Amino acid sequence: MSTRNSRSPSFEEYIARLELIARRLRILGFGLLGCTLLNFLAFTATVLGFFGSYLSSQYAALVFVLVLGGATVFESSRRRGEAIYSEVTDEFHRRASRRPTDDAAMPFRIALKDFAVSMDLPLVPGRYGAAAYVLVNLALVISLLFFRRYL
């Protein structure tokens, strides 16, 4: 017999989860942007001769792995958040239809809008933003490997 509490999470707990996911998405988004900018910097430094091509290609490959992992976690968190968001908004609308909107609903509306905004990555909005970051970083790694091999 399990002694776990069989109580299901409340509406407020789901809102708290959504806020946590939104915070995680923002952090991951800026992390992906930062890693991509660092990769651009390494590429530029290598092309200008400030950085050795061997070291920069290893660095770019490491950053690419970080971006790939970050993009995977971002997409997983975004999908989980979208599922919660869908259910929470449905419940919120059901509650709002039963009674007039009051000021107590303001934190819920803010949390929902905050999550909706955090689903977009910086500089690359849309559903395929994480894939764009991965592809840009992959192109930088391939360019550095090409640069190292042929130039």
C-alpha cells in the first residue's frame, strides 16, 4: 500500500509550475543566445587570426554540444508548459464564466501571459527557434572545421 497523498494538484499549483517553466525557458533562451554569440566570437577570432583554428574548432564543437542539449531541454520544457498552459487556460475560462472577473484573477492572467511570451527564444521567435539556434551553431562548427582544413 502506498502512503502517498492522492490529492491532485490545485489550479494554483499548476500556475506555480507554469511560472517555473517560464523562468526556465527564459534562462535557457538567453543561454542559447549567449552560446551562439560565443561561437560567432570564436569564429571571428579564428578568421582574423587571433585564435588558433585547432583550439577554436574544439571550442565550437563543445559549445555546439551545449547548445544541442540546451535546445533539447528548452523544447521539452516548452511542450510540457504548453500542455499545462492549455489545461490551465481552459479551467480559467470555466471559472471566469461562472463568476465575474475580479482582481484576484490578475496574478493568474499575468502568469499565463508570461509563459506565452517565454515560449519564444531571443532573436528567433516561433516554434522552430531552437532548431535555428542548433543549425546556426552547426554551421559555425562546420565552417571552423573547413577553415582549419583548407585555409
